[in-house]
Amino acid sequence: MMRVDAPLAASLARNGIRVGVGTPAAWPAIKAIIESGGGVVRRDQLSVARGQPLALDLGPVPEGTSIFAYDKSGRLAGRTFDAGHYVTHIDYLYQADPVDALDVQIGLEIRNDHGVMTWERQGAIIRQVPSIDHFGFEGAKILATLSRDEFLVLGPDADQSGAYLVGSRFFVRERDGEFYETMLFLTPKVMATSVPTVTRNDG
């Protein structure tokens, strides 16, 4: 079931990306289809602090990799990367009213950690921070609202003619002459945590 507006759906399709929303009832059939085709299903549980984004590392970018993407105005542009990692960047906003839901924003970026520290001004303060280059693809940014227990499906478009497009680069790998697709099934859950209390005794 698609849950994106028409302009966003068109932008994602141009960039070789499929996205949809599923419910727990649909998962057994999806899992059976994946496994019947020789696919492997892996489950990971990742936790982040409230207000912090989640970054999923999808693997290294081979040296000399060219990636093309359509921006929001429909213009195609490309860039060659000599280092970095494919990263899926996930932000969210919890909605408690009128129903329990999450607004999810997903971005695809190339992230290159230089492994050194650099100085950066943050407001009136200069701090030492890791030296990391980020390159995002605005035309491939995904926005969706998920109700309780729903999951977001993210993967490559079925048409493999756009091998250099961002969708194929992030979600398709070649190994020994065979092509393998990666699909992400993201199920955000809000979990309550206890806050330790401190008892003060003034004697």
C-alpha cells in the first residue's frame, strides 16, 4: 500500500526507489515470498534516544562509483565517489494526538568519515568534532506517517535499467555475476524508559 503523495511517488520512481507501508498481517506472506526466491530475512533491533536520528550503514562505496539522481525539479545530475558508505538516515516525530503515529523521514546519503577530528563552530562555541563528509540526495527523500505497528518498506525499483540511479546503487549489489537486492522493512516503536529518581536526605 503506497502512502506518499503523487509528486513524491514520481520523484522516487525516477530515482529507482520503491516504498510502501505494510501491516503485521501482511508480513508472513511477504517473508514467504522472499524466502521462496532464495532470499535471506534478517531481523535487527536498534535503539536510539528520543530526538536522535537513526543511521543504517548499507556498506562501503567502491572507489570510482558514479551515482545519478533526479532532484525535486526533475533535473538529472551525477557525481563520482572515491570513498564513503551508503547510509540510510531516519528521522521521526511521535504523534500522541489524535492517534498514536509516527511521522518518518528517510534520506539516502553518502557518508565519508575521515577518521580524524576537526574544529567546528556551534553557535558561539568552537568544538572539536569528527571530520565527516555528507552528501544527500534530496530527490530521494521519503516522508510517511505510520500508525501503530505498521512498517515502512524500502527497496529498489523493479526496473533495473537505471543501474546508475541512486535506488540501484543503494539497494542492489553484484556478486559473482549475480545481482542481489536489499529491502528494508522498518517498524518504528516508541518505548517508555524509567528515569532514576534521586532521594535527597538533608539529615
